[in-house]
Amino acid sequence: MRPVDSPGPVTNRRILIIDDNAQIHEDFRKILTASDNGDADLAAAERAVFGDAATTGSRPSFELDFALQGEEGLERVRTALAAGRPYAMAFVDMRMPPGWDGLETIGRLWDVDPDLQVAICSAHSDYDWMDVIARLGHADKLLIIKKPFEIIEIIQCASALTRKWQNERILRRQVQALEQAVSTHTEGLDIANRKLRHVATHDALTGLPNRVLLEDRLTQAIVHGEREGRMFALLAINLDRFKLINDSLGHRAGDELLQEVARRLSGIARDVDTVVRSGGDEFMLIINPVAARQDATLVAARVIEALKATLRITGVETHTTPSIGIAFFPADGTAVEALIAHADAAMHCAKQRGRNNAQCFEAGMTTHTRDTARLQSDLHDAIALNQFELYYQPKVEVASGAVRSAEALIRWRHPERGLVLPAEFIPFAEDYGLIGVIGEWVVREACRQARAWQLRGLPALRVAVNLSASQFRHGRLLEIVKEALKDAQLDPRHLEVELTESAVMSDPMGSVAILEQLSTMGVLVSVDDFGTGYSSIGYLRRFPIDKLKIDRSFINEITTRSDDACIVRAIVSLAHCLKLKVVAEGVETSEQLKILKSLGCDQYQGYHFSPAITADAFEDLLRRQENDSQARAPSDIERTHSKLSTYRGREI
């Protein structure tokens, strides 16, 4: 390949004369060196050769160098090239004894400088002129002038060949510039293609390989596994309750959590393993090879341990746990789709078995996974098909036994499965973003039913609804509550919302603003599962809270564990000091109720009085209560109203 030309002007009128006759040198000097008298002759010659229009002014002169022998001429050509000042052409004599003849001289000159234009200028030759041209093979760079020559022949030849050298140099530079541009563009395309391939095969958030690359790596692992008879494992890793992080702390926090999980998983994997983010809060880990199934379960245990450590996300300390499914090649599948499906099935089984654990694939898990997927799909249509209904569990006054309020609990009347309890479908609703829609329906239906009972002549009743953390933190909670009360024409004091401690405390400042607006409307606020969350006593006086619900875990063994009885006594005493009412949930026996009564608990709910029942059954319960004069007597407990409402002087 020809070297790239150096930058600079391409005008070159340097000519080398190689002739063993010094007098010939002098003749060339007279002809080709500019003079006043010769300018007109050169201009006329150039017009004759190139057809240029007539111009005025002196002609440019040529720069001449001379050599008496071919060897000397060759050295001058080498020196000129080294100095970056090559000759455009050379006039070469054919006979130059005792050295090289013209033919050998020209051949050697072209070996050194193949761009050199040559004119043979000789009276005699030992070769036939056609043989000379055929032997040199460079007819496009070679002219022949017979001695004695005419002055115009020399001028025309010098002008034509130096101009030809210059034009070739210009053309070559243009070609080189074009080649450089093409090379640069091609290199840029190659870089862009590499970036596109990386984007197509890697997750933008974590930088891990994505599902496309997962399938490619699995395909390679299967090929090697079949050829070498070795086993490998595929781990499907799903983060438990990840949506709660997004709902309570925001999507930015969710992204930070995913990035930190990716770093921890990468720290566990070996160089030969592959960590993949397959989508959302799901990761895959290819462990290749594994000598025994125990190797994969040990890695799964390391994943659980690595994620156990506290994560600090957007300045808040939080925790996450994984549910892990494990599939093995070739035992659990010899195709990419089968391995992924079986690892996913085992992962869903891990979720069903309590989360934060690992399960190896077993026959039958796939059927269970399909059933779960079908349930999730059906859940999307449940509201539109009017398949949800509310059951109501009475809240009973400990002192009088009267029922003045109830907790609304959702049920799903599935056309094939029958009655589905919330524990079976609420986790799916949270994971797939349906909890907001379902929660709004619960609020509206509870308000509608409470008002319907009033219109049918029943005593005024307060209905409590549970709010998820995502409902409380995001969405249109205040607007939904206002619209539900307005549409049902229900007095706000007949609605109570129940929130867990964790939902309230995940953002204390934001919680204060929301709770104050609810309380100002007249809606009561209860803290559910008290004692199992953050257990921050300070918020009891800072927030507009009206009731505490003691978690059932403290009630279960209140008759057998003195510690639990002490805890309940402390909660009741604290709540009453702060002018809060106390509700015990999960009361199953008369012994439990007796202790609660002695401790001063205000209300209770549980199977001891009644499970959650349909709206019609609950209405029958209320009508039976109407005949009990004691139950109809006013109750101090049921005079509870929201702390910030304008209804302070009114009683239920």
C-alpha cells in the first residue's frame, strides 16, 4: 500500500537531467530555466498542450538538477525523497557509458520512486523502442524524445509531465482523504454496532446481561453440558414485596435497590457464572458447572445471606428478601425454555412456602405455577365482572357487648374456585399494581353499604376499611375518600380507616399531612397490628390517631403468658392516657375476653363473637341487637370521633 502523502502544496516543477554529456545539461538549463525571452515561448507551448486560454505574465521556471550517470541520478532521487522534495520528472539519456544504460537507470529509479515521470531523450538505443516500452511496463509515465530535439518538444514534455505528476498527487490525496473518511465512518459504525449489541443484550439500569443474553448463555451451557456430560444449575431469584419499596419510598429508591442487589449478586458469582436481570425485580444466576445439587443450594443460601444485610436506600435503611427457585440441567430440562420455566415454578413455590427461602424444582410445581398464573390473570377481570364482595366482622364493646361498628373484609367470589380469601390474592394485587383499584372499590362499597343500612332503619354504624401502604402513600386517597362519602351520602364520622404502623412510619412527615386531612374531614384513624411494626411511641401523640388495634399475636397467649398480658395492659394504659380507644383483634375464647375486660380494653373482634359474615347476615345480627335494650343504650366508647373533625360536639 502506498504511504499517505504528507500535507502541503502539490505544485512541483523539480526536474532531474541524467545525461553523460555536460553540454546537454547546459542545453536543458537554457530551455527550462525561466527568462524574459523564453516566457512567451513556454506560455504558447503550454496553451498548445493543455488548451488553456491565453494569459499574461511570465511563465514559471523549472527547478533543475543534473547527473552524469545513472548511479548518481539514483542517489539524487533517494536524497530528494528523504528530504520530502521529490522530482516530478526526469530526462534520461539512453547511452551513458561506462555506467548503467538508460533502461536500467529508469528501472532502478522507479523502484525507488514509482511516481517519477520519465522522458527518454536519446539519439541512439541498443533496444527497439517498442521493446523498451514493453520491458519497462510504465507507458503512462514514459515519453520518448529523439535527439536532436526541438526546444518546443522539451518545453511541452516538461510542462505535461510535471502537470501530470501534480494531478496524480492531487488525485491520490483525494482518494486517501476519501479512504480515511470511509475508514473513520466504518470505525464509528463498528463502535455504534458494538454499543447497540451491548444495549440489546444488557440491562440499562444494572449493567447486567438481560434475558436475551441469558438465553444465549443457557444455549451454550446446554451444548457444553451435553458434549462433556456435566451438570449446571439455573437460579431464579425474585425480590419479596419489592413493590412496597416503590410504593412507600418511590421508584428512584426501587432503582437503587435493584442496583445494590445486582452488585451483591455479582459479588457472589464466580467468573464462569452469569448473573442476569431478567426483568422487573427478577434475577437469574447460571452456576456452571456444579458437581452436585448441594453446590447450587449453598449458593442460594449465600444469596439469602447477602441480601439479609441492611440496605441504605435514599437515606433510609431497608431490607429485602429473596425467593429462589433452582432447576438443574439435565435432570429438570434440556432446553432453554424448560429450564427457565422450571426455575420460575420453583421460585413461585418458594414464595408460597413463606418467601425468603430456596426450593429445588420438583414434579408438580409447574401445575401449581400455571394455577397461580391463571389466578393472577383472573384477578385483572374480577372487578369488571363484579366478583368481589365485602364481609363484615363485628367490633364489640367489651363492657356492654353492643355492636356499633364493623371491619369490612374483602372476599373474591371466583366462578370456579369459590370463595377466595384475601391472603391468597392480595399479594398478587400488590405485586401487579392492582391493589389501588381494589382498595378504591373497598372504600366505595363500604360507604355504600353503611349508608344502605341506615336507609333501611338500622342504627348508625361505623365501618372500618384497611388501607395498604401503597394506597396511603400514593394515588388519590383523599379524593377517593371524599368521593366515596359524597356518592354514598355518608357522614364522614361513620367511616374509619385502618393503617399499619409501618405504613404510617415509612414517611412520618408525609403521614402527618395525610392523616390530618382525613381527621379534619371527620374520618377516624386506627393503627392496625399495633406492637409489631416500628413501635415508635412518639407518633401516638404527634399524629391525629383515634384508635389502636392490638395485634392478635399478643391476644393468642394472653391467658397462658403473663408477658403478653403485661404488654396488653401497658398498651391499654398508654392509649387511655393519650385519650385513644383500644381494640383487640383475634379474640377466640371467653377467657381471653375476661382478661381484656379486666385490663380495660374498649372493643374486641374475633371468632368468639362472630367471624366475618356477609352484609345480609350482618344486617340480621344488627336487627337482633335492636331488641336488646342494653345494647341500644348509649355507649361512652362509641362517642369516639376524629381528633380534628368539626363534629367534636356530636355523638354517634
